Amino acid sequence: MDNLALLTWLIPVPLFVAFGLMALMAYGGRLPKPTATAIAMTGVLAALVLALIVFASSLRLNLNKQPVGSSFPWLATGDTTFNIGVVVDPLNLPFVFMVSLACTLIFLYSTSYMANDPRYARFMTYLCLFAGSMLGLVVSDNLLTFFVFWELMGFCSYALIGFFYNKPSAFKAAVKAFMTTRIGDMFLMLGIVYLWSATGTLNFHAIMQNEDILEHLVHEPALIFGGLSAATVIGLLIFGGTVGKSAQWPLHVWLPDAMEGPTPVSAMIHAATMVSAGVLLSLRIFPLLNATLAHVPSGMGTAFNVIGFIGAMTALIGALIAVAQFDIKRVLAYSTISQLGFMVAAIGMGAYVAAAFHLLTHAFFKALLFLGSGSVIHGVEHGHHHLAHAAPAGHAEPTGHVVPADDHGHDAHDAHGTDGHDAPSEPEFDAQDMRNMGGLRTRMPVTFITFLIGGLALSGFPFITAGFWSKDEILGAAYQGLTEGQTLHTVIFAVLVFSATLTAFYTMRQIALTFFGVARTEAAANAAENPWQMTLPLGVLSFFALFAGLMNIPRQIPVIGTEWLGNLLEPTLEASIKVIGHEHAAVFSFVPMIVSIVIGLLGLSVGWLIYGAKPLAANQADPVEKLGGLFTFLNRRMLWDELYRAVFIMPLQWIADNYSRIVDKGIIDGILTGGYAIGGRFAGLLKSFDERVVTGTSNKVGEFFRDLGQSGRELQTGRVQEYLVSALIAAVVMLAFFLFIQ
Amino acid sequence: MAIPFLTLIMLCPIVGGIVVLLMPARNSEGIKVVSAVAMIGAVLLALAVLIGYNKTLGGFQFEERAPWIPTLGIGYHMAVDGFSAPLPLLNAIVGLCAVLVSWRQEDRPREFFAFLLFLIAGVFGAFMSLDVFVFLIMYELVLFPVYVLVAGWGSKNREYAAMKLTIYLFLGSLAAIVGLLVVYFGTGRSFDFFDMQNGIKNLSPDAFTDLLFRPSSLLGSLAARFPALSELARISRGWFPFLWIFVGFGVLASIWPLHNWSPDGYAAAPTPVSMLHGGVLKATGAYAAVRFGVQLMPDVAKYWLPIIVFLCLVNVLYAGLIAYRQKDLKYIIGFASVSHLGLVLLGICALNAYGLNGAGLELFAGGVMTGLMFSLVGIVYERSHERDYTKLDGLAKVLPVAAVGYVIGALAAMGMPGLSGFPAEMLIFSGLWQAAQTQSLMFANTLNWWYAAIAIGGVLSVVITAAWTLRVGAKMFFSEPVTDAWQKLPALDAREKFAIAFMSAVLIIVGVQPNSVMSIIDSGVQAMVKAFAG
């Protein structure tokens, strides 16, 4: 093992050490806040330094031919072993950098944002495990290691989303997140099992860069899914993991609720960790998906089409619902779903590099937006507390939007009764409702500028934002399919263009409602800018939200067009391209770029005309509410939760409640009853042992048992010898019986 | 002469039990100390066996033989192979922890601990005996103390539950005895496992059918009259002994639909009995089904298990779903153990190295997990006298060690990486998937493709288990304390903390470094698998 491989092993280690240390200290007694801060920050900074060293020294290497890494056997059975190992290869190289940097910034932010929480130390402890798991996942060299960290992250997300455990909505959201992603994990587990039994290895490099294995998987028909190739079925099963973790339709429902966790956790989940892991998984197996093209005479084949369809569907659903939300974090949550849909759609169209590119840029600007929204909420709350302390207790909010009881809109800080700010009016005021904001640009200038940069990046504001370049490449891939006459790609192109327009629109709506106009509540009027620990990360992330696009600007663009990421990633597909026999080269066109520019500006302008030019006054209805029934439908999140409840959860609960009544009592007892009627005493004996006997015979059976029990009690004097003797007698009788019939 | 480790392991609880019986009943502390010392001895010896087992050599080791009733082919024959080597340690660990958490037992402690120790001794004997006759005696020796302990020291509905449990298990063992007797008479009239195995190797798969349907027998003459019966006999090749043995022992492993005794029994049983029964005795059933069913008659197993696998799937899903909706903690863990044994049986039914390895690992680690969960439930119940988890809240504040133990047990149950459940589940599902690519013996020219569907169904268990563990843990331990009474519960004593920590540590060690146990189990499994290949 060379030094670089050792360093790669070490990237996640500081965070796990920090986690262990803090867990032990917290268990052994009190873990003071400064100590927790020191340990957590040391851990994450050490991980960042290691990651930067690995990143910098790997850049010179030919990682595609010779990835840096090592592994050791973890579970050996017979002549096969499951390994645990790490690797740095072209695909995870940029993620090593992005994840460690984003985590560091989020940690720094948390030290201020969570400072007043009595369970601060515990929060930082979980955060260390969360970040460590993600870094471990990024450097995994095989699917099993990947899955190990993947599941650990699932557990951390459960603990962190449900961090305010005394808040029922947070608890529900945590369970929902864990269970929904676990449904995806189930498919992933099957995919792993299938891949393992088909190839005998789970190592990414050994499978994805190996022509023979890919060839074999493509030509082997799948078990039980007749007609498809093994590669298609394995690819789709593993993609099931992405659907869960990256909140793709139809498993997208957990992500919006996940913002019940503290805002830094939302930033972790939406940018650096959970959802990125899902897309990263699909990128990891992309060569396998790519190889399925070998079988397809025209078009993209089942695997790609399913993925493309799900991605486009998710992009559209997310964008539509985001338009009709009032909660500042909820808008961002649905925008994440929508943007993840873009990435998945890109994968479904074979645009490997574009998907990775958008994943990276999105991570930066979405972390920025979430941290920015946290800053806004913190500022508004500050204003609200300021007010509450100034005003007499029980002071009603004349202008605040009151949260309905069933809404999940409370900010964690508000409902968390033990954080020391216990103003009586607090639960009624929603510091996350954008209708309670307005005019914050003057009160919180740093937050405003950085949020604006993040918003423009999300909208794809031309040329100067990273989001423009990455989204443009996805649209470019769809456009290429359109020119080649592929129906599905034409539809995807239309859907993505529409979704991108909506994205620009709701982003501008959000910015305008939050920062422009005049303050619509006293709280917003008294909001204050936050300390440097919160604004510094915003500044750093803004830098990347603007300039991260430079890593993959098309080479047709003069001077800045390097296609660094493309050059890095494309060689990893060589093996799969050999299997297909021909390369599906990306064709550059200026048409989608012009479309990107037009829709980005169009959405932003419409948003500005409606919300910016005529700022919303206090208690004035939002213009989108004029949509009537459609608004209600979208505001209620298209009723997916209600649908799932009616279609899946209720029937399952009914089965669980009634299964034993129907099957145990009805069928098993029914058989026993029938056997009793026919077979006489032996069956009667069996039947009567059952608790739930048919009413008519129960008395008789009861008496029989009482007598039997009585005699049994007399027999069983508590002496082992006597019992042994009876067992022996029984055995002898049986022996005699068999000797006799012989 | 080599030290007879296996007999010594078994003697620990027997001697302990006899000493306890000789002690004055007033000396309750002394009785407990003796019991604990006996179990500590057993743990150390069982650990020595596991460490001393030579996995490169494989096969049966620590062999002890003595003639007993040579005319009937009965002898005292003890040995462990890789598959069974970890199981005495499982029994010793759960047994020791069971003793430690019942330290407050003041109701007839002398009898209680004596029966408990005899129960443990019987399980040791069953795990290590290679003579079928001795095995059956040990097996029955286990059932008897269970009955007395449940009926005498159990909670609500205890007599009904004790009777139901005993009769079910007794009928199961009767079926197995009949099956084994057929093998005994069909082979060389020796109860020795090796003799039986060699005898069967020389028989055709239809030998038992031929034996039962020979023209001079009753069945034979009936078959001559009714051709349908002889047709039935033809397709059911050797079903009689194999199915009776497998299903008979399967009753103890709570195979569906013969699981009904289990939740009722566990709900009524005192905590240490639930721990031993759920964690170890069920493992005895599954172990016996492997040893005396699958290993004895691999060809017939290959014929029948692809059908039985459906029952095991029902186990996993059915019991899991019921556990999800139950409110009584003991019923929840009881149904969960049924579901969990379903996974073990699924692994066995896969009939390949992955599946059997997974089953072996799950028997060991899953047994400790069930023991841990039952001990936690018992600890909570003993203090609060409340078994409905919806009425409990905020226990993490008063019983923090129990809460941590619960989290570890729950994560192991749901297959979280880093704990023992994950490698076991991974192997079991890999085994099932691989089995889907084998030829079916029952249906010519067909793959056992439904194993893939079984794997897909079985994987649902990871979601179902997560559902109930989260629900129960969150309500019971990690909710906001509402009820004052619960905040005044007495804290755990050092013994209880040790028991929880000990069992949790096993789950973590096996989870982080599964090879520690896996390599030993694997050496036994590889030998079994060779028989299937042939």
C-alpha cells in the first residue's frame, strides 16, 4: 500500500475518531460546548486537509488506468470474499474535494447556528458520523463498502432529522426518511446480491472497467425478469437505491419533510451527503448501464429509458410543487428534488459527464441556499425574540401567518421549548414562512448577496453562474436526442425546459418575497445579520456557485472552455464503449445554450414582474393563489402522501392487523377443524392446542385441557428422572412398534 | 488423554444445578453466585473450544466416544464441526446473561436456578451430541424444564402457554423421532450420526419409500390396490424421514404454520427462559434440522427444500408484519424472533455455501440479539410492570444503558452494517439468489427460479424490521418523558449492565469483524456443501 492509498483510508477516519471521542465523553459525563466544537472542527479540518492532499497529489496521476487504493478481506466464505476497500479514481476525485469542503463549511456554520441548543454536543457528534460516512462512501472501492457507509448515513439522517425528538413532526419526518430510503435500499441490496452472484466481485474497477464482465452481463438473460439482460436488471435494481436516497419520484416524499431537522442538517442532506450519494451510485454503475446499449438496435433501451423517465418526472413534479410553497426551506427542498431529477434524467440520456457536473455544481449552490435560508430564519427569529422580549407576554402577532396544526412548517428552534427562548407567542409565529419576511436585503446584506448568487446559479443565470453551464449540458444531451429523432428524449427535453423555466420563476419569487419589498412582520423588520461563522461559509460557497462551472465549460467556448471534468471522466467508459462497439459521442450545439439563456432569463423576469416589481404587502394573498384548485393541489404537494397512505400504508396495516385473524384462525384453524371432523382424536388434540378455537367446541376442548393439565401436573413432580423414564418408555414403545411391523 | 472439553462444558451447568439443589433455599444470593460461576465456566470452556477449533483442518473435532448400549447401536458421541462450534458459546453467553438478569428472582430461587441450569445443560448436549439417541434425550431434557419454568414462574396465561408450547414442541420432536427411527431401521441400526450418514450414502434416494411400501407391509398392500398411492409414493421420494425430521425440528424453529406456540410461550415465560428459548432453543431446532435433516439426506433435501422455502418466506413476512402492529413488548420480540428464524431457515433452504454460512452466522449472532432484546424487555417490565410499549416513555433518561443496548439490538435486527445482522443477511440473500440458478430436482429441466422471487420477498424484512424497531424504540426510550412513574424507576445494577454490554459487544464484534466466527462456520459448511455438489 503506497502512501496515497494510506491517506485515502485516513480521509474519513478523523471524523469517526471525533465521533467516537465525543460519544464516549458525552456518555461518561458532560461534554462542554467548547470541547465539542474543538473536537468536531479538528476532525473535519483534518479530513479536509487529507482530502486536499489526496486531491492535489492524485491530479498528476493517470487514475483511470491505475486507481489509487487498497482493500482487505472482510467476510470470507469458501473461495470468495467480500472486501472492504478504498480507492481514488477519476469519478470520486472531484467528490473528495467537494464533500470535504462542503462538510467543513457546514460544520463551521453549525457551531454558530446551533450554539444555543442544549444538545449542541450531541448534534456535533451525529454530524461527525454523518460526514465521516459520506466521505467513506465517496472513497469506497466496491459496492459492499459503499453500501456499508450508505446505510450508516441512513441511520445518521434518521438521528439528525429527528434531532428535535420531542417534536412529533420531526420524529415522523425522521421515520419517514429512514423508511422511504430503506425501500430503495432494499432494491439496492438485491442489485448487490445479483451483481455478486453474477460476477463474483463487487469491486467497481473490476466490474465497470472490465470488458469481459460487462459483455457477459449484457448477454446473459436475467433471472425471473424474462426478456431483459442481467445488466439491465442489475442496473435498475441498483438504481432503486438512487431513487430512495436521491428522492426520485415515486420515493421523493421524504426529502421535503427532512427539513424538520436543523437547517445545517438540511444543507448536509441536500448538498454534501444523502442525495449526492444516490446520484453518485448511479454514476458509479454507469458503465454497466452504458453497456446495455449493446443490445439495443435504436434508441436507448429499457434501463436508460426507465431512468430517464423517472428523472424527467421528478424534475417536473419538484418544480411544479415548489411554485406553490410558502416555507422558505420547503421551496428549496422541492427545488432539490427537481434538480436531482435533472441529474437522473441526464443519466437516463447517457449524459454521464453532464450528470456528474450538475451534481457537483448543485451541491455548492444548494448548500449555499440552505445555509442562506438558515441565516434568514435565524435572523428573523432574532427579530422575533427581540420583539417578544420587548413586548408583554401573550402579545399576539397581528400580521404573522399562523401555522395550521397539521403543517410541518415550524422551525426547529421555535418548537424546541428548551432552548431558552420561551416566549408564549412563539409557536404561533412561523419564522420560515416567506409571507412573514420581506425587505431583508437591507437588514441582512451578506445573506442577501450570497442568497442571490445561489438563487441565480439555481436558475441558470447565463454565463456567470455554475448552474448555467451544468444545466445547459443536460439540456444539450436532451436536445441531441431530439435531433436524433428519439421520442422519449424529445419529451424529456420539453419537460426539462419547462421545469427549468419554473425553477427560475420560483427562485425569483423566493428571493423577492424574502429580501425585496418591505418587511411584512415586525420580526422581519427587526431581523439582524449573523456572526462570521455563518456568513463566511456563505461567502466561500458563493465563490464556488459562481466559478465551479469552470471545471467543465465546453471546449467550443473560447479561453475558459477546458472540459476538465469531461476529460477526466470519459476514459472510464472505455470498456463499456468497447462492449457496445460504437461510441455515442456528444455533439455540441449552440441551440440548447440559447434555449437555456432564454428560459433562465424568462423565468427570472416573470418572477420579478409578479413579485419584485409589485412587492407583496402584509396579509395580501400571493398571486399564485389565484390558480385556485391547481394551487391547492400543488400546495398540498400533489397529494402524494395521501395517495401512498391510502394505497400502501393502510392496506399493509390492515393485513398486519387481520392476517393472524384470517390466516391463523380462518385457514390454519379451518384445516385443523376439518381434520378433527375427519381424522378423529389426533386432529382434535392438535386443534385444541390452538388458542382461537371455534366457539362451539371450545368448552369441550377447555375441559379436556384442564384435565390433561391436571394429570400433567400430577405427573410432573419436578423430578427429572421421572420425566426421563417416561421419555424412555415412549422411545421403547416406538422401537417395539417398528420392530413389530418389520 | 485429551481434555474432554465438550463434556466439561455440559458438566458446568449440571454440576452447578446439583450444587444449587443441595444448597439451602434461604441462601438465595449463594444460589445465584453458584449459577453464575457455573455459567462463567461454561463461557470460558466454550470460548476455548471455539478458539481451539482448527478451521484449516475442518471436520468434526473435540471428539469423545464411549459405548453405551451397543446392542441397539447407542453410544455417547460428542463432537463439533465448524457449523456447530459457535453454538455452545451462544448458549453459554445467553445462559450467563440470563442468570445475571434474573438476580432479583426471589420466588423459589433454588428450583428456578436448578431448572434453568438443567435447561442450559440440555441445550449444550443437543448442540454437541452426534449420537441421535443421546441427542433426542437431550432435546427432551430441554423441553421439560421449559414447561416447569413457564408454568411455575411465568406471567399471565402461563399454564395455557406452557402447555401449548410443550405439546407443540413435543409433537414436533415426536415427528422427528419417527423420521429418525425410519432412518435407523433403514440404514445399519446404529444411532451414530456417522453410521447413519454412511448408510444413507449407500442407499438410493427412493430407499425409504421402497422400505415403507415394500409389498409385505400395510402401505405396500394398500399401494398395490390403489395405484394412485404408489404414484404418490414415487413422486414423494424419501419424503417420509426427511420431511418429518426437518419439519419436526422446524417446529422448534417456529416454521410457519407451526409457529403458534412461540409468541404465546414467550409472552408468558419468565425473562431468562424467553432469552434462552428465543435465542438459543430455536437455534437448536434449526441446527437439528440442518444436521439431521439436510446433512443426513442432502439429496432429499435438494428435492424438498425448494418447496419448504415458501413456508420460511411466510415466516419472515408474516411474523414481521405482526410484530409491527403488536403493542405488547414480549409479543413483539416473540414475533420478531419467529421472523428472524425465518431468515435462518431461508438461508438453510438455499442449500449452498452462502445460504448456510449466513444461516450459521445468524444463528449465532441473531441468537445473542434475541437474548439481548428479551433481556431488555424483561428489565423494563420488571421495573415498570408495563409491557405495552405505547404506555412507556422517556426511558432513555432513567435506563440509558438499556437504551443503548436497545439501539444496538435493533440495528443488528434491521441489518445495519457494523453489526452482526448485516453480513448474515447479505449472505442469506446472496445464497437465495445463487440458488435460483440451480436445477430443480422436482421439476425436470427447470431452474429453481422462484428462489429469486423468494429473495425479493425476503428483502422486505429489512424494511419491516426497521419499521417496528424504530417505532418501539422511539416511543419507549427516546420520547419526551411524560409519566413521572417511569422517571423514578430504579437504575440498572452492575450485573444487568454487564449482561447488556456483553451481548452488545458480541453483536458489534461479529458485525465489524465477521470473519472471526465466519471462518469457523465456513469450514463446516464447505464440508456439507460438498455433499450437495455430488
